[in-house]
Amino acid sequence: MTVPSTPPEDANLLKAVLPPLLNDFQHWFARTISLLESQTITFLSAAEQTDLRDRIQVAQKQVSASQALASVTDGQAGIEMPVVMGWHKLVHECWGVALRQRKDSQKKESQCKESQTEKYAAAGTSPPEKVSEQPAEKIPPSSRLEDY
């Protein structure tokens, strides 16, 4: 049985597209793991967060293996489309979690500001004005610390 050869233009396209795509997958998976570990995601149960983290970790290992295989074969090894689509679907899910988390955080921040404003209004006072930062005076060269 003969193995079909890949036309040079297809091989060049694969070399040009595959590494950045795999790097993007790794980037978004790592960001979502970081989000899950550093913030409380109130709209996902603990089981849902664990499931998402587990699926991401499996995908990270698969992407790493694909990156190694592509490197060892000088870009001659490809990845089946259903596998890539599975990673893409997972990245899309990661984006959705990050977007909802950002919206929820902004909403909570806005509600907190409104609550503070209401407290000041109820007390008959106004919130303190934000202090503008004045530029620091320039220190003459002769008195800089590194000159000592």
C-alpha cells in the first residue's frame, strides 16, 4: 500500500497555519485554567468548574502532543478535523465563561458604586472627589540616589 504524498503547497500551508493555531489553543486553555483557579465563578457549580478544568487539561495534553508530533515530522503530520473542531468548541466555551465572568464582575462593581452613592445620599453628603495625581517634581541630577 502506498501512502499518498502531500502536494508541496498543502505542506507549506499546514506549516504556516498549524503552529499558530495550536499556540492559540494553548493560550486560551491556559487563560481559562488561570481564571478558574484565581476567581470565584458563581454561575458554574463546583462540579461544572471541575469538569471544565478536566476537559481543558486533557485538551492541553492533546495539543502538546500534536505540537511535538508536528515538530518531529517537520510539519508533515496533520490533525484530523474533528479533533481540531473539538478544541475549537472548547475554546469557544472558555471564551463564553470569561465573557460572562467579566460581565458579572462589571455588574457587581456597578452595583457597589450605586450602593455607595445611595449611602452618601442617605447621609446627605457627597462622595469624596477623586484626588488627581500631580506629576512628581523632577529631582536634580546631582541629588539622584545612583550618584552616591
